[in-house]
Amino acid sequence: MNRILKSLKSKETREWLMSTHFWGPMANWGIPIAAIADIQRDPKYISGKMTTALCLYSAMFMRFAIMVQPRNMLLFSCHFVNECAQLTQGFRFIKYHFVDKKIEN
């Protein structure tokens, strides 16, 4: 426990907590949290264009998070979760608008 507290009080940890490598991903977590919360909503409200855009956005920024030096695993994890959530929303959109409509006809 003492080692953890010492690590949290270190200059490197304080600098990281005050950097864009920390606050950028933390601010970005709102997107996947909203997507996960929307999984319970009716799929008729899903925007196919926005879901596609967010999938592409997260895929590009996952690559960026790995390529930037130093690697930003917090940013990578945020976009990985968002990619999974947006793909789920995309499948729900396709199922509602294309698969279920064919079954009704």
C-alpha cells in the first residue's frame, strides 16, 4: 500500500494527470458511455450515418493511440470500447431497418 501511495505522489504521476494524455481520453469516455446507455433504447432512434462515422473515428484513433509516443493506452481503451459499442449499435440498426422489415413483409 505504501508503494502505491508513493507512486501516486511521484512527479511523473502528477505530470501525467495534468497532461492531455490523461484528460483527452477522460473527456472522450462520454461517447462510449452514451453508446452503451443507448443499447437499451429502441433501435428506431439509431442514426446509421452517425454510427458509421463513430466506428471509423474510433478505428482511426485506436491506431493513433498505439502509434503516438508514448503510447496512450487510456485513449486506446476508450476507443476500443466505443468501437465495440458502435458496432453493436450498427448491428441493431441493420437488424431493425433491414432484417426485421423483410420479415414483416
